[in-house]
Amino acid sequence: MENRQELEEEEEEEVHEPNPNDVRDNGKLKIEHHYVDSPAEAQRLIAKLHRKGFVETGIYTPAVDSNYNKN
């Protein structure tokens, strides 16, 4: 009986642990820096990061964004 209770407690603990890759769960902002060689590679990387749950804030690709550096 004691082992079953320990297992149930461990399962409960696992459910409440935040996923470190989910920027919305832990209340902190996770920032990654990447360097790319082309606008096409930048677009692929941005799409990949979106699928992982990252959000885009202030990311510009000059060859794609026509309003880049225009104020």
C-alpha cells in the first residue's frame, strides 16, 4: 500500500512540473539567438521556432519585410 501511495505522489508531482520549453508555462521569457546566412533560412528558422511555441517579437528580415528600417 505504501508503494502505491508513493507512486501516486510521484505522478502528481510530474503533472505539476512546468515544461522548460514552453514559454507560457514558467512565467519567464526564453530567448534564443541564431545566426543565418539568408532570408530564406531565416524564414525557415522562424517557422520552426513558432512550431516550438516561441513567439515573434521584433524579428525582421530585410529582404522580406518591405518596411524594415522605414520610420
